[in-house]
Amino acid sequence: MTAPMALARPSPNALWEMDRRHSLHPWTNFGPFEREGSLVISRGEGCYLWDAEGRQYLDAVGGLWCTNIGLGRKEMAQAIAEQAERLAFSNTFVDVTNDPSARLALRLAELAPGDLNRVMFTTGGSTAVDTAVRTVAYYQTCMGRPEKTDIVARDYSYHGSTYLAQSVGKRPGDRVPEFRYKEEGIHHLSVPNPYRRPEGMSEAAFCDALVAEFEALIARVGADRIGGFIAEPIQASGGVIVPPEGYLRRIWEVCQRHDILFIADEVVTSFGRLGHWFASWDLFGVQPDMICTAKGLTSGYVPLGALILSDRMWEAMAADGSRWFTAGFTYSGHPVSCAAGLKNIDIMEREGLLAHADRVGGYFEARMAALADLPLIGDVRGRRLMLCVESVADKATKAVLPDEANESKRISNAAEAMGLLVRPMGHLNVMSPPLVITEAQVDFIAETLERAIVQVTDELVREGFRLG
């Protein structure tokens, strides 16, 4: 007897065509998408993905910086299913909560540094940042400073894709003329990228210049108008940029002197990516007023984000007992998502994944560093399980190839054909593998990416591109 059509599994080509005809993807590039469609992923386990045709790939991208505990965990699926059966939804507006939301709020308060003991659950990283930026104005107004609402961010920053979060971020390529962005009250400082510092300037002098730039901005705009500063400890999608030694601590100290709230966007860097629950204090000596987190909070199994804020801020906002905090989302504190977050933390603690990420991440850094010897590679940078390689046309001048070379996409395509997924961005190829990755899998990444880079380098030379 023929199976009902509703249960029939579409062919790989049918799935590809459904997506091509009906999906609008985040960051769609219309021409290539309409011609080539998408890679259809059908299954995942650990660090591996399989496409609809059955081909296997090692996912060195980690989803989007997020599949920290690896895919296919039965106990995660069971925790999600059990919670969905017990209580699939309960809103957390005003004076209602649920068991997993309350318990996860406590766990985050226990893991976060200092007095960051208050948690606002969101739908993801973008909405966590959006809420944090809005909360700057709320807090400063409660403190009797209603004009102190401007926000300072950095060039090459990425903070999400809501209207406000994308306005605060300033990554090349994100600001397209067809969209509109908020400009008033948002300021941007130079990107703290040591690789691209002025020629002849030491890293220490570069750090001094960056801090001086912030102080000059405050003097020009007025400390009475700047309410918050937002920074990723390591700028992720903006190029895996590790700031100069001491930079973040000194910027934080400037914020302290001028009553400017320090927002740490740890959507990527938290939950083990750098070997710590949170990187701000443990790696950079910064005690933020707010931390934004998401991604590794549930290892991508279900959507969830959180804004974690200080007791000091809470006390100021709640001071007279009559105010309303009119922000939130239907899915804030979603019981299924919070149950996933609790199970995710349990797995990470039980398996010692922070220590594992630190150890294997050190090996990853060492193996990838060797790629800097290749003619096409100008810089290999990042920390632990958050790295990238930057392609250049000339190592001495650090000049990049023209856009038509499209070398990072060609490298990722070549790697994909060899069973490895890396993420092309501009002139970069970015990697953020799951925390469960092994040294043998790191070897595969390094060896396969090297083969892909060599292959593309040869192609570029044959096509007449000049390489230093």
C-alpha cells in the first residue's frame, strides 16, 4: 500500500527547490541565491552535519557560534520533550513565572560575575542587546539623568539585527542603502584591531590611542549625554578581533569615571567558547553592568537569550516602587527554552567542557597559526575555539584582494567539497567549532583548510591576480 503523501519524504532536489522558491534567508544575496539555492542540511551529530544527499561535513562553524555541546544529544531532546509535555508555554509578564524560568535565572546569577544577579529572558542575542540598549535610557532616567542616553559602540561591531541592535552595530556590509538605521544618539569608535594598526605603531601605543579617542569623544559629546558603552570582548562577526592587551579594562575604567554603563555583548563569547562561562571578568578583568548572552546558552537546540544586569541597576530602577519596566517578549522565559538551558549547563558542568575547550582550544590556536606561512594568509587570530584566517594580496602591505576575487567564498567552497564547513566573511574564513571537538578533528580542520587555501591560491594566480 502506498504511504500517504503527507508522510512522504521530499527528495533532496525537491527540498532545494522548495527553499529556493519560498524562503527569504537572513543576509540573502539575491542573485547567487536565485541561481544556486542553498545547501540543505538534514542531520547533525556531535561536530558533524549531513546534507540531504547524505554527504558528511565537519562543522567548524558550530552552527552560528552556537552548537557548543554538539548536536544530536538525546538527553537534550528528552528534556525539551518532557518540558513541552508538562508545560509547553506560560507567559512571564508582570507577576507570572514558571519553574524552568525561575531556576535558570538563579543559575545565570550564580555563573555571572560580581553582582549581576537579575535576569531578563529574551528570544535571542539581538533582542538581548536591544533590551540592554533601551535599559541604558531607563536606568539613567531613574538616576535623574534623562539626557544621558547616547550609546557608544565600535566600528566592525555586530550586535544583532533588530532595528536598534543593527543601528548600534557597524560591520562593513551590514549597512545597505535599502534599509534605514537609527543615527541620532549612537557613536562609533575605531575598531581595536592590532593587525590593522597604523604602520610603525606599537600595540601599546595603539591601545593608548584608542583610549584617548574614547576620552576625546566623551569630551566632545559630553559625559552628561553618554549613558552606555557596548562591546563584544572579542568582536566576532566583525572579524574575530582580539583587542590590544589592557584595552577593555582601560575602556571600562573610563566608563566608571563618567558613570557610563558598560554592556558586555557576550552572545558569542559566553558559555565556553573561550573556556569560561563569561569572558569579561575572567579574561579581561572587566566587571560589566550588563551582559547579553544567547547562542551557547542552549547550544542552539532552541532559541533563548538573556540580559543579565546588576543589583545596583535593579535597585535604582525599582527605587520608588511605582515604575513599570515596559519591555519584554511573548517568549520571554519560555519554559521549554529554559529547560533546555538548564540541561545545557548541566551537561557542560558534568563533562568539564570549559576545561576541555580551553585545552583543545589551545591546540586549535597552535595548529591554525601554521597557516600564516601560506602566501595568501596575512593573519591568523582569535582565542581558543573562536578563530579566523585573513586573506591578503600582499603580506608586507596587508593590502586585500579586489572583491571580484571572492577568495574567502572560494576557500569555503573548496573546503566544503572536502567535507569541511568554514564561514566566509569579507576576506576572512571564520571558525567556531563545538566545544566537544577533539584534537584529531582539529587536525582535520587545519589540514583540509590548508588544502583549500592552496587550491584557491593556485586558481587566483592562474587567473592573473597578483599575490605579494
